[in-house]
Amino acid sequence: LEFKRLEYTNFFMASSAVFAVSQVSYAFLFTATFAAHHAPRMRCVVFLAALPFGQLVPLFTWLEALHIPSIEQAMRRLGLRPTGDSNTAGLCTDSGDSLWSFLQSKYQSHAGFLVEAFVEAVPQAVLQTVFVVIASHGTALNAASVGISIFTVASK
């Protein structure tokens, strides 16, 4: 909104596009992870239902990966499949497969945050940096935005 207030329309539009792409990416991640077993029409319904809540998907995927019984039960009632119910659940955990199981569980718990890092944080950091260089107008908000984006990527 700062770009709009300062009348930098192109930066505002680019920032809005990053937000829109991230919303769609989060909704797609949610649908592909929890509703892949449904027919295409139902996946579209799930996608459209998840779209307004896209920014919460990284947090939800992390919570869901903890396999909290009440969350899994609520998901099943909504016709969604928790990751613990997928075909990858129950993989062998002998020494040959334990690393693979560990990596899969880490991916499941951090998938939303990885999407956030590469679809939202990196583009926003680049956009903010380019704005400061081109407009020669850096503010505390720009610095905070770039700092949060760098922290988000570094923490992944």
C-alpha cells in the first residue's frame, strides 16, 4: 500500500501480482496436499475455498504435520486427507529408509514455508530492493520488509 500512497503504480502492481501469485500457490499447495484424492471438480471446490485463506496455509501445513488428532479428525470430516493417511505413511523405518522418512516428514511440515520463501519472500525482497535503488526512497518499512524476507528465506 505504500507504493500506491507514494504513487508508484508499477511497483504497486508488481507487489499486488506477487501477492496474487502467492495466494494461488498456497491454495494449490493446500489442494494438492490434502485433496488430491478427490475428483477434479471437488479439487476445484477445495482450491476456491482455500484461496481466501492462502496466507494461512504455511502455518496450517506445519500444524497438520504435527498430526494433532483433533486437526486430523476435523480434516477427515471435511473430506480432506491428512498427510498421515497418505500412501507414504507407514514407510519402513529400518536403517535404509529412515533418512527418506525423515526427509519426507520435514518436507510435509515445511512445504508451506518453502512455498512462502520462494514465491513470496524472495520476489518481495527483490521488489523492495529495486524500489529503494530506483526511487532513492528508502523507509523503515522498506528495510523491515527486506529484513523479514531475508529472515524467511534464511530460516528455510
